[in-house]
Amino acid sequence: MPPHLSALARPVLLALAFSLPAASVSPASAAPPAQQKTQVPGYYRMSLGDIEVTAIFDGYTALDPKILSGIAAADIQGLLARTFQASSSGIQTAVNAFLVHTGNRLVLVDVGAAGIFGPTLGSLRTNIQASGYNPADVDTVLLTHLHPDHVAGLLTPEGAALFPQADVRVAKEEADFWLDEATAAKAPAEAQPFFKAARDAVAPYAASGRLKTFAAGEEVVPGIRAVAAFGHTPGHTGYLITSGDQSLLAWGDIIHSHAVQFERPEVAIEFDSNKEQAVATRRKILGDAARDRLWIAGAHLPFPGIGHVRTGGTGYAWVPVEYGPYGAAR
């Protein structure tokens, strides 16, 4: 007992200590509650100047390493091992979307896969609601491209528009390719489901006049500019979001495998429409992002998919955002 306590205080404290119930000082005998086996809601919030960005987790899928090209299989396995990724059941790959609150607009970049690729995807609606918003609050949906894992979430399970108040915007080159019946008819049989998924997803918005295209470089929403990133698809587009001296590029599918393609930007993926153009675009955007210290939001980077790119070795490296209080990420 500290010497400064008075002689009167000491017996009082001793009496209190010895009067505590035995259960409070003995080990617990009961088993803990059952394991919960659930994860926290899939959203992450950060500030970008006066803009609020909320990453929304739609889920994940597993990619077969064999769909990566331009690299030896042994090199892929070596790069995966360096990041402690197992690939026996495929490379786990996140599917992210991003809510952007500009102060007077609520914009959603990409919408996830809904249930089109199985039960590990399709959590977008639940996680938007968990984050404090509702699909009806969204006034603009910006699509990086029209692959199913970026557009199928436009619909409810019944096939109606999930975002009843929103305009849906996509690059003209992208719409002209995926929504054109003649182009679809000439496509290989294995590509036909991609065309159908794109047409079905945008159908209710097109029918109500709320599907709109834009040109590369256009300011699609005040503070958000379209950035041409062609190659993965004919009109693949990123969105540069700026507030004050802060900028974030929501870059869509520039990277599918963070373990492989940052270090080896020359690696393409089977889903690239034009592999050479996709590689050239990736090299340019990675270089720009590292040089300009841009925030990045990636559709297939580990959730929340937000961070920076730095140079590293002969390629680049991913520096993910650190979790912290809202507004702390700078």
C-alpha cells in the first residue's frame, strides 16, 4: 500500500478488497459464447478534402492463376507466395464499389455482381445500407465498364432498377460495344453471356431515359472527371475525384492480382479485350499514380481497395490505407 495513504484509509481499503465476491477474483468456469462466424459490415469511410468516400464490399471471387498471361507459371506462384496467398482454390479477389458524397450529390462508382457469380458476391445493397445510405439516395451511378461484376448490381433480384433515382453513366465507346446487337451477334459463343448481362443490367435505366454516355475527359459530375483507361474493355474508364488539393482515382480493373501485376505490369488477364492496350494503360496509370501521389480506389484490390502506388524494384508496389478515425487518412 502506498506510504502516503493515511492510517485511517488503509484499513478501509483492506476491508473493501477482502469483501469482494469470490467470483470476481476466481477464473471463469463457464464456456464462452459460441463463435460468431460473421464479419463486420463491409464498408470503409474516408475524407478527401470536403468529399466523403465510402468503399463498399460486394464480396469476393476466386480467379484461376492460369488466366494471367505474359509471365511463367512458376513466377506467378513465386509472387503469390511472397504475399502469403494460396492459389490451390484460386486467387481470392475482392469486388469493391465506391460511394462518393460530394456534399450535394451521392455518386456510386460501379455496382458489383449481385448474385450472378454465386453466393460469395452480391453484398452491395446490404453494405450500402449498413454504411448509412440507401440505394434510393444515389443520384448518379458511374460505371467503369460493362463487365457483369461491375453492372449486374444495377438490378434487384426481380429485375427492377435498384437505384430508382439515379442516372447511369458510361463511356460512349463502352456502350457502343457491349450494347450493340450487331457486335454481340458476331462475338464468340463464350462471350455472349457478357453482352447479355450488360444489356439486361442497363435495360430499365435505358427504358426510362436514364442511361447516358460521355466522352473521355468529360466532367461527369462536378469534381469528378472521366479518365480514359481503354484496353481492358473498349471504353474502360477511371474517375478522377478531386476536392481541394486531394485527388483519388477510382481506376476500375487496372489491377486484378495485386500480388502479380504491381510488380509485373506487363501481365495481362484473359478478360482483357485488347491485351497490348491494357498493359500500356496499366503502365501509364501506375506511373502517373506514383508520380502524383494519387489516392487510388481499385475494384479488385483487397478491401477497402484504397491506398497509394509507389515505385518498387523494377515495378510498383501497393500501399494500402491504414484504418483510422474518419477524416484521418491524408
